[in-house]
Amino acid sequence: MGSGRAERRVRKKHILLALCGLNPQVITETFYYLYGIKKIPVKEVYLITTGPGERKAKETLIDSKIFYRMCKELNAEDVKFGEDTIFLITDKRGIPLEDIRTIEDNERVAETMWSIIKDFTADENVIIHFSVAGGRKTMSIYGAIIMSLLGRKDDRLYHILVEEEESTDFYYPRKKDEEKKLHLVEIPYIKLREVFEISEEHLSFVRRIKNYQKELMKIRPSKITVNFEDKIINAGRCGEFKLSPREFFVYSLFISKRMSCSCREGCEKCFLRIDEFLQPENLNSHLSKYLRYFSDIQETVENLNKETLRELITRINRKIDRSDIFVNSLFKIQKIGRAKNYKYGLKLPRTKLTML
């Protein structure tokens, strides 16, 4: 047998992770919608709750067998759910919280949810369907924030809405026409996991948020300095990178074009085709303006050809990739248009650029 079959793609496991307060109906309602209506093969169900929430969930969903009855009706009897899939929010002594009111209580909520979601998202074969419909509002807020920091491409965030909610006896549709009572809202959220590395340090949730805020401040540089003397592009707290004289000449010409255009993110006017870049009036104008910085390579610049220029652009982008500059894609020379007619330029914020 070939190795191809042995290396079959692992099938992703869908789990429902849900916040739960004193209305455990949100669990059955959300599961029913995902499994019965959206046909998502959820295999495991986990709750995050307090002491009273756990007791209520056990009484109504487990002991009364409502959850298992629903699974049987949906032909989902292999779904894992029970007392061992309930995560309790506890105080520092390990005692389950009876409510969430104090600052310390809320910190425990955040710490607990961070730990749970971090562990689930560490498994690349798990897809999380996270319902924030239950529990205190602060639980939902923390849940959404943590998903923004840890959520991956396929992880989803939901809120369930039910018509005629005054009926506490409604746990899931018993008839087909009752399905219209359910409205599952998928909440779009910003996924920052690919932007920031997750620190393995033992930090409080508050400290983690402060660290993320510091990193966010680096995304858009407040000032970008083009230093001709040292051939360095400096973006302050975002870092810097150094180029060779020839590379710097090419890059500074693209900077000049970017600064001369009032567009927002680079356009046809400030991007150049290779043949436009190589026009003598274009090269000579820039060279004469900054000749004192490029006198040693004047002849080389005047004799640039298409192949050399493309090679220089590749080398510049490679150096930017290897530098410590934050969000290096912002600084790289990019191309627009179609093959054989590409135009090259920068999408740097024009108002932040300064030439020295």
C-alpha cells in the first residue's frame, strides 16, 4: 500500500462550547440549530458556568435527560456531553463561584475562559462553535474578546435568539414548524491569532490585554523616516531595515513617487511599470536630486536594465522579510495589474513619510 492512504487528511472535529447561566435552554437550542438545521456534525458539547449554572444544567439537561432525548430525535446519540464536560468557574481556592459580581470574580471568568479556549485552539483538528448566549453579559464580552485573540479561521461565534422566549418549557423544536422559532446569529469577529504570537508566559488576563495593546500600537507607524545618509528606512517603534546603495536608490525612487501622489493606498499614478522606471528622465531626475548620496553608484544606476531591476526589487523585499520591521508587508514593493504589464510601487501611508 502506498503512503498516500496512510496520510489521509484528518477529519476535523466540531465541538460546541457554550456559556451557561440559569437558562440552559440556550444549550439545546444552539445544538439543535447547528446539528439539526445547519447539519454541522457536532461531536462534543462543553459548558462554561458557575455553581448555580452547573446545578441547573445537571437538573434540566442531564438528570431529566432532555439533552439525550433531543440527540435521539436528531440521530446524534454518539455526542459527548455530561458532568465531565462542564467547566466550572472557581475562585482562587477552587470553590465554584455562586455569581459574578466583583472585579476578582470577573478576573476569574477571564482567566478560566482564556485557559479553556487556548487549550481547544491548540488542537488544529478541532473547530470551535462558541455560543455566548448564556450567563452574565460580562461572560459574553470576555468570550468575544478571547475569541478575537485566539480564534482561528474556521472557529465560529454565535448568539441564539428564540421567539416566544417567555415559555421556559421550550428547549428545542419538537415539531418541524417550531424550527422557525430559532434564530442562530453568527457573530463576525476580528481574528488576531495570525497577527500576534501567543505568549507562553504565565500572565494575568489583564496583563495579556495590555501587551496586545502595545503590539497593536506598532501596526501603523506614526512616522517613517527615509535616511539617505545611512541607507536606512526607520519606522520608529515598528523597527527599521537597511539597504545597499543600489537597493536604497530603487526604494527611495518608489518612496518619491508615493509621496507625490495624494491617493490613499497606492494607485496607477504612483506605481510604475519596469520600462517607466527605467526611462532616463525618471532615473536622472531622482539621481541628480540626491546625487551626493549616490555618486559612487551613478554609472550603475544609469545602466540599470529590466532584469537587474527585477532582481533588486526581489532582494529588497527579501531583506524586508528578514528584518525586524513590524507588519513587513506594508513596506514591501508590491505589484498591481496583470502579468507582463505589472506596475510596481508602495502602499505606505503617504502622510507618515519623511525624507532626510
